[in-house]
Amino acid sequence: MPYDDQTELFYLVDKNDKVLGFIARKQAHKDRSKIHRSVDVVATNSSKQILLQKRSKHKDTFPGFWTISASGHVTYGQTYEQAAKREIEEELGIHPPLRYVAKELYDMGIEQEYSTIYSTSIEETPTNFDKTEIDEVRWVDIDSLAEFLKIEDVTPGCRGVLKTLGYVD
């Protein structure tokens, strides 16, 4: 059973990211016509690696899949930046400075999200990550990402972010 609060409220937005109202997580993940907001934080290091996390098997979407360093939804009432800071703190237990990179609309088959991407640079591997959200974290060489995507289960959102950033085709 998923640990995610199915009644959590997200922004309901149109294809231009204009706020239409709010929607519960459960409905947002059942009706792909309902676009909602999310954030992705990409952590890299000086060794030209990107930090990926393996989602808990208890997540309501893509359990056990690899995804970007930290990600999540924008809770109704929060800004994109507030959500990004919350997600990296909750998931990885770190508080690094974040830099805005891009905003994209991603269609992940089962849902559509307007995602704002942030980046940060860290050197240490987070060890205080949330074990209810994440099974494992791993540094992956940026030059090896294409091969990693071929052999591992990776979320569509992560694939989209890596493509947006030019790490993969």
C-alpha cells in the first residue's frame, strides 16, 4: 500500500501553467487530462556525476524505479521553489542552494505534470535520506547515463529531465 497521502492537494493547471484550481493526488494520478505541478532537483558533483534515487516500492507511481535526485509535487499554496527546497530536504536530508534551470510540460502516460527543474552541486553522498521514500541513492557518471537508461527501470519524468538538460538524446 502506498505511503503517499492520496488526499494531498496539488495545483490544477492548464497547458500554459495557468492555475485553474486544485486537485487531490488520487485524482491527479487517475486522470491524465488533469495537469498538475511538480519539481525536479538535479544534484551533480565535480566528478561529472549525477545523483539518482531508487523510489521506494511503496510509492503510488513508478515504485522501485530510478528517478532524479529529488522530485515531488507542488502542494497547493506553495511556490515551485518552496516545493523544490522541501523535497530535497525531506527526501535527501540536505539543504543546498538551488538554481532555476527550466520549466517543462511532461506527459508521462499515466499523468501530465508541469515541472520546474532546479540544479545544485554537492560532493557528499546523502546518507540521511528518507527510507520511506527512497530505497537507494547512487552517483552515475553523466557519460554513462544513456547506458544506465537502457538497463534500469527509470521514471518517464527522469528521462524527460535528463533530455531537457541535454544529458541524453
